[in-house]
Amino acid sequence: MYRVRVIQQFNGAHNLRNYNGKCENLHGHNWRVEAYLKGDRLNETEMLVDFTVLKKRLKDILEELDHKYLNEQVEFFITNNPTSENIARFIYGRLKETFGGLTEKVMVWETDVQSAEYFE
């Protein structure tokens, strides 16, 4: 089995709905995102996926989130609470559109000491 991972980041603002605490107020993060692909076969170049291709796709997805007020400017988060868990799920779904069953998981770091993962 093979696994590849790329790491990128984006900046954005959100507030958590149905939450009782400071995070119910508008605030921002510099989220770090780790995207993992996994498979048992290499391509003709003997790569699972070219890092350049994965990095570009992740960058394109993160551009949809970067410097946005997620609650109001990203359609997915109008109906889904913009928690780190749901941000990971959003990114995972967009990666899966491109990489299908190779998409293993997405990890979203809200701070240096806390993160959320989404995988199927």
C-alpha cells in the first residue's frame, strides 16, 4: 500500500452556530490542511499520484475558502456549521471528485495543538 500527503494552508473567518462560548463570535484562523491519498498501485511513472497534481488540486480547493467569511461566502457552510470537522469533510469531498477512491483522509489543523479529520 502507498500513501502520499501534501500540506497547505488557508486563512479564513467563521463563527460557530449553536455554540455557547467565544467561538460563537466572528473570528479567524490560519488553518493548516493535510490531504492524504492511498492506493495499492503505482502509475506508469511509478507514482501513486504526482505531487504537483495533488498540490494544485488542493490549492484550487483552498482558494474557494481563502480569505472568506465561510458562514456567508461559501455555499456549503451556509447550511453546514463551519467547524473544523466540516471543513475537512468539504475538502475531502472536493478531492474525491478528482481522485476518487484514492482519497484517504483530510486533516484540518485549527491551531498547533488541535485538529479534525474526515475519512470514509
